[in-house]
Amino acid sequence: MVMSGGAKSLLLLTGEYEHVVDGKSRVLVSNKLRNQIDVDEHGSSFYLVFGANGILCLYPEKYFEQIILAAAPQSTAPDESAAFERISSALASKVELDRQGRLLLNEKLRKRAGLKDRITLVGVRDHIELWNSEDWERYLADHMVQYQQQMLQARQIALQKQSRESLTLESRQND
């Protein structure tokens, strides 16, 4: 979903899509995911990044460039900052999809992430995560109750906010 409320659009990638890595180490990034990205704002290329918890992440190029510039630790010691910069750059690869929308997976990153042949691409707000399908299903099972509770709380907060805004608007109209 690409939302626009002015000059910048909100990057909101959603959904889960299971695919098979082919014999040439390529995986399809479905149109449903690609169409959620504003190419003018976020670019048509991607960065494949070894992310948190050992999960491979795919970031739209312009978005990743903003992250990497903003993420340089400012409150850490100079040697920690240099290590972050060195490792974050080394473990990221600029990639392009081919005409069929396939991503060539970097073998070294794929091995580090332990990706097998059946993977699930998961839209996670500002990036796409690449999971072994069985690991993704296990993760869902382990976290589903927590998710359901958080979703209920978020919905309640949103409804309360809408009610307050409606009352405020109503009182202004009555004045």
C-alpha cells in the first residue's frame, strides 16, 4: 500500500508470499509486493541486507540509503561506530530484479541466513523479510496469541481516538 499525504508517501509493505528458490538461486518477488512501492520515491532497485535476528531483508534502494545515513550510531565510541559502518556496508548488496521480477540471492548472505529452497517473503512495513517457510510458520504459531492481544489493543486505541476526534469536531460545530 502506498499512501500519500503530501510530498512523501508512507512505505507500508504487507502480506506473505511463499515462493521456491530456483536452480539459479533466484526467487520471485511478487507483483503484489512490488506494486506497494512508489518507484519514484523509493527507487526501482533494492538492497539485500543481513538484518536483525539473522533474517535477510530487502529494502527499496532510496529508503535503505536514508536508513544507513540515519543509523550511524552517534552516541557510541568511534571504534563501535566504525564497526557498525563496516559491517552494515559489507552485509548489504545492491540488487535489481530481472524482467520477470526475480531476485538473485547472494549465496553468502543466503547461507548466513540459512535460507533453503522454500521461502516466504513477508512485507514488514518498510522492508521485505525472506524466511524459510517452515521457520515463518513456526514463528507465527509462537507469536499468534501475543499478536492477537496487541491487535485488539491497537484497535481499541484507534476507536477511542476516533471517538475523541468526533466529539471535538462536534463541539466546534456547535460553538
